[in-house]
Amino acid sequence: MRVDDFDFELPNDSIALRPLARREAAKLLRVSPHHQPVFSDHHIKDLPGLLQPGDALVFNDTRVVPARLSGHRIGRGATNPKIEITLHQRSSDSAWLAFAKPGRKLRAGDVIRLGGSGTACYGDSLDATVSEKRDGGEIALEFELSGAFLDEAIATHGQMPLPPYIASQRPPDAQDEHDYQTIYATREGAVAAPTAGLHFTDALMYSLKARDISCHFLTLHVGAGTFLPVKVDEVADHRMHSEWGEITEATAKSLNDIRAQGKRLICVGTTSLRMIETASLEDGTIEPMARATDIFITPGYRFKAVDGLITNFHTPRSTLFMLVSAFCGLRQMREAYAHAIKSDYRFYSYGDACLLERQ
């Protein structure tokens, strides 16, 4: 298939720059081949009534770190050019992979002083050495600090890494530190939020429990690669960046028991779905795992364990729009997105959501 097959026109004013003040007030588009009409309009607060008692929701408990940092290259040449970096995957206690802008001003061995003024004085700054330069502006960084000390320094100097379609229209602020984090985020390591989970509140979780809908948690540390544009013409030529995740033995057992009872697994977000499908055998059995995944789900993929998906609306030509098209069919998702645009749904990370039921 061609990437052009997944293109569509989206009005700029459909992009949400802030979430609604009440998370449960967001719209929810149900897409179900088992009901008439196939498309029906609801709100997030209606979710418990749209699910069946015994259903299991699978959440991603990753926590976003302030992974966007600014600094200067030091120690080479007469100038200290400004460098912007976005961390996207931790590789050791003291090392991260990152995307750098402008990458052309860096080479292996360069030192980037983050949070400083670019002068020779340390002051309040954090130094990192470029240990490797890769394609597409990606670099490997070795920091002067490690472990909890490095985490604290990144939290001090970093900003919340808002998606480019928001960051290009406004800078991040203190409100984003609350808005761009799920209420159940516990395991630090993501540089992008699993945004379908942003709609969930304590009250909604209580309502789900009261309807006998169970909640289960796995981890996938979402990387900045989720925002990278697809630059090839053919879908098969695209390379996915890997992301680290974990499904514990206890979680795998619980989900397998639920499936054995004939109940449905519904993933909250594409990250949860990608983890479940990575860990699933051909018969749908979910195995424990603690490793990276680069699974790329496109139309033609045979889903092994997931029955439903709650997800926000995705960008044109993106791997995530390809995923939902694999789940519900490209024609049906094109129609669903056209319905959403016509009905003034809010798109992307801070926007509304849809409940997709697999054909």
C-alpha cells in the first residue's frame, strides 16, 4: 500500500491546543460494525454504558518525563551554536538516544551544555557528550550524571515534550505538566503521553468498576518516534523506532483468564494495543515480556488478542492512522474521520476520542 492511501484533509481549527477542563466531557465516537448506526456520538462519561460487564480495559502506566532540552555546543569552534534535543529512548543509566536540531552542527565527541548559556562557565547546567551520530538527526548522548541524579537534572532543565502540532502553535507551560499526564502514570520513561488515557478520571474509573469492568496495566515507554513523519512512498518501506515495554506475569495471567472466559480485551490507546499484540501468540495467548517492540501494524495484519480500542484521532499519513485502519478497515476509518470532522470533534493529543470495535 502507498502512504498516500492514508492521507486526508483536516481543518487547522480541528486541532485541539488544550484539553477540555473536564476530561470526561470530551466527545467519544463509537465505531461498531455490530450496531446500527455504525457511527454514534457520545461523551467519555458514557463509556461504562457502552461497554459490557466483564470487559477488561488495558492501560499504559508510563509517565512522561520533561524530555525537551535546550543548550549549546561547546568546546569546538569560535561559536557555541544553540542545540535543541528531544530525548526519546533511554539506553543505560547515563545514556539516552535523542533527536537533535540542528543535527548538522553536531558530530561524535561534541559536548552539549544543556540549560547553560553556552559559555565556559558550568553554572546551572548539564553536560552530555555525543557518543554517536545517526541518520535523521538522531544522536546517542552520554551524560555526566547517571541514575536518579540524571533524572533529577533532566526534570530541572527539561520541558514537557508537547507534540509538534501543538508546540508549533504555543510553548509548553505549567498547565501542561498536569494536562499531559494520565492520572495513573507511575513508571517514568515516556517522552510522549499515551493520550487516550488522558480522558480518564478517578470518577470514571469508579464507574467502570461499578459496572464490573476490570482495569489492567502494562508499560510502554512511548518514544518521540511516534511523531516522526512517514517519509517513504510505500508503507512497507517505513522503519518503526523501537520502544521498551513490559507486561508482568500477573497481568498476562489475568488477561488470559479473562479471554478464556470469552470476555473482551479493550485497549486504552494504541500503545497498549501494540504491547498486547507484540506479546501475543498466534492463538491469542498473551505472554509476559520485558523488552523493546517495533511492531508496525498496517491493513492486512491479523489481530490476535485485542477486541476493542479507545484512541484519539490521529494525523494524516501517520503509522497510527494506519493502525486504526488495520483494526476497522481503511474505508470505515475514512468515513469515521469524515463524520468526526463534520461533527466538530477535536483532533490529536488533547482532543476527543473514539471507541473502535473490531470487525
